[in-house]
Amino acid sequence: MFDFADPRVVAIADRVQETLAPSGVVVWYLKGEFIHVIAHTNSPIDRPMKRIMIRQNSVGHLVCEMNKTLVLDDTLSHPLMKTSNVVLTYGVMAYLGTPFHLGAVPVGGISVVHQHPRRWDVSDVACLEDAAQQMSDLAENDAQNSPHKP
């Protein structure tokens, strides 16, 4: 779908980072049982960022499966998250994520993580959803211009 460090995607991640000032931003797409990271800022998790992760070691797959924005101000107080690998292994204490689409199908997302609990406000969510729309537009444009249309 996108190459790692695609400059267009990096620019979107950097704008989200600059606007929201989280621990980090991760842009990724979902393929089978894996999340493929295509851009990230800073060190979003408390260890080196891998380019391919098992979907269960992330929160991102949930935004695709639910096809909606997920807002977690404090992962330790969320019943589904407090014992997850994302919290226990990677130290993600706050999460904001939203899917991007190819057509109507969620194919990836943008995740914003923070190493401390954090209240995400309406403008944070709007910023991330605008960035996801930009990713959807890029994905759609690339698919239309690809010699190997999906």
C-alpha cells in the first residue's frame, strides 16, 4: 500500500505530532495478522519501533475492526486495555487512534500514543480524523493510479 517512510505519510505524521505533542504518532496499515508501520515520530513506545508488529500487540487493529475513532485517556482504567501487551509491554498510558480507508474499507490507521494518562479533547480528535482523511485520499489516489489496481 505505502512504502515505509513515504514522504507524504511522514509529513502527515509530523503535522499530527506538532499539533498534539504526544509521545509519538504511528501511521500503519493492516495486512492479515500484522500491522505494517509506514511512518512514526519520536519513540512512540518505550522501545525501538518495529516496522511489522503482530496485531494483538497493538491497539490499532481495534480501530480497523470497529471502524471508528478510539479515545483512551487512561489505558490503565480501561477494562480491555489494562492487561494488554500495549500497556504492560510498551507502556502506552493514553491512546487516540482512527482508521483510514480505501473506498469504504478500513485498511489502516493513525495512532497517537502518550506515556502518561492524558485527556484527549475534541480538537485532538478532529486533528487526527483530518489526518486520517488525508491518508484515505492518498490511498484512493494511489489505487486509482496504480497499474495493479486492487
